[in-house]
Amino acid sequence: MKPNILVIAGHDPSGGAGIHADIEAIHSLGGFAATLITGLTIQNSQNVLGFELVSETLLARQADALLADMTFSAVKIGMTGSPGVIRFIASVLDRLPGVPVVLDPVLAAEAGGSLSGDTVPEAMLRELMPRAALTTPNLPEAQRLAGTADIDACGQRLLEAGCPAVLITGTHDDTPEVRNHLFTADGRQHWAWPRLDGSFHGSGCTLASACATLIGLGQPLPEALENAQRYVHASLRRAWQAGKGQLIPDRRP
């Protein structure tokens, strides 16, 4: 049977990131995605121009319908947008005890443009980090959440917020390799991947959804992280340009 993965994230009308990316990655890896769409964005492959959040009342009704019908093997969280939506998500997670949660703390789009309010990082640290099994921020997101530039301090701060595994990705570095750093209570581990030419739209969504799916399939965390990163790198190698901006990962199996 396919594992059901609950995705709580925003909609990207360009199809490169957000819910589109999540569904493609999850289905590609053998899962089934059910979705709660937190916000509707105005964006394309070049930038985010704005967003409007879905009402918490509507989200709650959708969540009630889904949870009455389906069981879930994992949860993936992307764009939240506001402290109110974050509190709603926390209430949903409390109804899913024991289900592993992968938090992609989306604060801005890869091409630029905000996808959150100023008070979101504090609410995310307080409400979602303690409920997550894994968080996958890129370095700018980790720095904003932790309030420090040093990557080791970022990892430690997010561990202290209650998330037991923190994978900080190195896509924003200017280095020959992309170095992704995992922080746990056992210490620090890193993976190095050849840096590919170009800029990509939806790579973070793809990684978090891949992690959630592989964890939902029963893979231990180290194996899931290795395989998810390998899958993302393959998707980026095949990326193509749908519009005038960033490349879109090809998330085929």
C-alpha cells in the first residue's frame, strides 16, 4: 500500500514549487499526497509578488474531513504564512500522535519575495519545531529562525527549539559543492553534492517532501536523508526552463 502523506503548504501557480512540487515528489517516490493549502500566492519562476492566506476556519473544516477519512504515515509542512495558521497546524499535528513531521520552514521563495509575516519565525520556533521529527531549512532560513549567521549556532539553536534532526542545506552558498549539514544530539554530519549550473525553483519543497515520503515508507532517518538528497540531485540534473526565470526540477521516478 502507498503511504498517505499529509501536505500542509501553499499553492504556486507556476507549478514549480509549493503544493505542485510536493505532490509530484511524493507520487514519484511511491506515496500518496493529501493536501491542505494554506495560501494562494502570486508568483512565477522569477519572483513572488504577493500572497493571500486561506482562512483558518476553512482549513479546519478541510482538516476535519481528511482526518475522519484517512490515516497518515507522515506530514510535510511548507508555507505557513502567519502565526494563526501555525497555531492551526499545531492543533492538527496534536491529532496525529506518533506521525513523523517534516518541517520545511518556508519564509521566502528561492527567487526572492516573502512568503511569511515578520512574526512567523517566532511562532514556528515555538509551535512547530517541537512537533517536528526533521526540519530542512536552507541557510538563510536557518539564520533568520536562529537569529545568528554561524551555521553551527543555527543548528544548535534549532535543536534547542525541540526538533531532534536539523538538515541545513547549502544551496545558497557560493561554493563548488553543495554541502548539506545534519545536526542531531549525536553531533554533525554533512553530505556534499556537485553544484549544478543554474538556479532552481522548488528544490526545497522537493527535498522535504521526499524526506517525508521515504520516512513514511519506513526508511530510517539516515537512509531517508541520503536517498532524498540523491533524488533531489537527480531531479535538478534534469531540470528545465518552463518560463523566463528559474529552472524547474524534473521529479520523475
